[in-house]
Amino acid sequence: MFYTYVLQSIKDKDFYTGFTKNLKLRFEQHNKGQVESIKERCPFKLIYYEACLDEIDAKKREKYLKSYNGKMFLKKRLKSYLTG
């Protein structure tokens, strides 16, 4: 299985979307500052993830979730979370 996931920075409340084969390990890497591109935004909360059967599907889903339509999908999907 591969996972597409969305993290929210506790520090600046911004989102980060990615994909991985090992969600638990990747989440730990993000929170330990081992992901160079976003280490200054630690710590993170895992707020959404999807499981995919293969890497190609997970990459496509990541690309979609980063698009305008994908962001609108997440906004609707996470409406109760985002509005508190």
C-alpha cells in the first residue's frame, strides 16, 4: 500500500501534501525535522490520508490534492475539522 497524506503545521497552520509507502515512518520524519524542505514548519498533525494500491495511483492523488480542485475537495471533506 501507498499513502497520500495531508499534514498541518502546528506552527503556521499551513498544509503539506505528500505520498509515501510507510505513513508512520514518514510522519515521524516530518516531526523530527528530517524533511529538509519543511523542517522549519515542525511540528505537524496528520489531518488526512488515503490508501492506494500502488505508487502511481498515490502520486496521481497527491498531484490532484495539490491542485485547485483537490484543495476544494479537502476543504469540503475536512469542513468540520477546519471550522472547529
